[in-house]
Amino acid sequence: MLVATAIGIAVNRDLLSVVMLSSIYGLLSANFFVTMDAVDVAFTEAAVGAGISPLLMFTTMAIVGRYEKLPHRWSLSALVLVSITGALLLVATMDMPAFGAPDAPAQQHVAPRYIEQSGQEVGIPNIVTSVLATYRGFDTFGEVTVIFTAGVGVLSLLMIGDRATKPLSSHLLKASQHKILRIVSKVLIAPILLFALYVQFHGDYGPGGGFQAGVIFAAAIIVYTMLFGLDSARQVIDQGWVRVMAAVGVLLYGAVGVVSMVNGGNFLDYDVLAKDPIHGQHYGIIVIELGVGITVAAVMVLIYFSFAGRLVDRGHQDD
Amino acid sequence: MTDMLLTHYNYWVVMVLMMIGFYIVIAQGNLVKKLVGLNIFQTSVFILYISAGKVSGGSAPILDDAISVYSNPLPHVLILTAIVVGIATTALGLALIIRLREAYGSAEEKDIQEQNQC
């Protein structure tokens, strides 16, 4: 089914259906991840692949135009190149370990240690969270910084020539004229926010954590923006404040590292945060997950705001 | 050969998806479409990693006394963050497309190249 959807994307010329298909594709791959036991990943993919990413593409499409210009044709040279690469990869797969084999090299190195020791060393049941926040805390710090940087990049690209708040164009008002959509979403927004908080703080025990919670939280705000227009959303959430929050998340993460250094440990060594190392680990993980969640949510909201802001500006120019 | 098919099908799914994404990226002119292709390519890599972490009979890596076999948590961590970083970079790409469209009046690769040659 994944393959069929992907082929559909390749063949279709109407960008609207391409984006719809890519949303379905995201949802399908989330299902695929659940069957592969990767519940945390499925969570993220469902929120990102089926939610945020198509939304951003729709907004871009509204600016760039819906149809591809050139008539679609099969490019022979590209097809040949792709077939050759595919054949080479096919040969390469012959050497790979069988699917699900417990003795595959990937299962040998550090994974057994994470599975066997993390229960005593970190003291939380969700191994994914403990690896993410503790053993690979540096990596996660880097990734949060990458997300922050991407947010800054989008802002600097789209905020050039940013003018003061303008009256809303009819573009974004359209959705608010659908009564059913408006009322149903109004009811839904509060539970989505609540669910995001649950995911955030329950990440130690079940699937979830800062990344997922941030994306879900941002999704709720984006739904609100789509329904009531950018201006009313900006009234509820000040954009300057969101910018500050994006930085606060990264700083919060870094601050945990600094505090653990001040307490005599290594950077991001949570053992020294409390008298009992296990408690220290818990504090550390909760705070850095909070940092991750804040940054992710703020950056996603910022990105959507700046995209939608472009749309409003353009709609204004066209009038 | 049939044996091979049954034990390695995950790699082949990944490969087919990867090649579809690759084809979209190199053969199609519309920049938004190219980004969708890049996303497909990216997801195929995610699936490769996650399927490498699967252990037959294993369960999701959340500790419980009743379970003794877990799937490998490490690829999950890597891909979890990669997905969120992926959407951030996709957003950056889309922002670039919007700027290009404003500068050239088109989101087609060909139009942009023609204008550059003039």
C-alpha cells in the first residue's frame, strides 16, 4: 500500500492530490512503524507526516499554485539511472541480515546494555525516552538546536519586508464560514492541547515525550489559526513571545547541562542533580523533555505563522 | 530464492520506495513535487532503520516484568528525532520555494533556469 501511494504521488500532476496522498502515506508509514514495535516513532510520524507536513505544503501551494505547468513525461535517462541504482541496492540487500533476526549486528552492540541496564540506571520504563534523554543526551541537544536553527532560517527567509499587521484577506477567512468545521474543531482544540500535555509528562512511562508533545501542541494552535484566521491567532499568542519561547527551550536544555557541571558532574550528567542518582535522572529527563517540547512547539507555530503571514500579504497584494 | 524473498522483503520495500522518491527528485520539474519526493526518500530510510531494529517475537521497548524480548530501542531514538528534524528542514525548503517563486514568478525548475540564462 505504501508503494502504491508513492507511485500515485509520482504520477499525479495535481499538487493538491499529491499532498493529500503524501498525508495518507504518512499515516500508512505510522501504521507500519507500530507493527515494527516502534510506537514512539509511529506517534511522531502520525503527527508530522500526516498532520503538520501536508499543512505546510498546502500553504505553500496556495502561494505557489496548484498545478504543475509542464505536461508530465517519463524521463528515460532518469528512469535508467534509477533502475541501475535500484539494481545495485538489490545486490547489496543480499548481504543484509534476515528481517527480525535476533543475532543481526544491529542487535549486538549497545542495544542489549540499554535494554538490560537502563531500568536500574535511569529508572524509567520507556527505554526510548531514557536513551534519548540520557545516553544520547548530547545528540538530542544537537537535534533541538537544528530545529531551532531551521526555525530561525524560515523566519529570516519569510520575514524580510515584513510589514505591520494587515487586515485579513478573504483567503484565510473561508474556513471560518463552515459552521460544522468551526464548531467541531472548537470542541477538539482543548482536548488536543490536554493530550499534548499528557504525552509530554507521561513520556517516561509510555510512548511519548517532548518531540511528539511539541508537534501535537503546535497542531492544535495551527488548527485554531486555520479556522479563525492569522490575526485572531496572533491576538491569542503573541508572535514575539513564541520567538522567545523557541530560544527558551534550547536554553533550558543547555541549562540542565550547566547545572550538572556546576554540581560536579559532566555536561548533561543528571546523576548529580539530586542526592539519589535515580531522582536526579528523573529531574533531568523531565526538564530536558520540557525544553524539547517547548522548542519544537514554538518553532512549528512560528513556521506556520510565517507561511500563513506570506499568504495574507499576497492575498493583500492581489486585491 | 523464495527464502530470500521472505526474509528480506523489508529491504525491498525500502528500496522500491527509495527509488520512487529518487525518481521524483531527479525527473520532475516542480519544486514542491521534488520536496514530496525527498520526503518519500527520507521515509524509506526511516523504515530501513526501524526494520533493522525489529526482533521477531519482540515487543515495544517499554520495560515490563511480563516481557522478556524487546525490539532494539536505539533506531527508534534516532528516527524519532530525525522525523522532527526532517519536518523542520522541509519547512526551510518550502520557505526557499516561496522566495524563489516571488523572485522568478514560477516554481518550475525549467522556468527558473531559462530566466537565469537570459
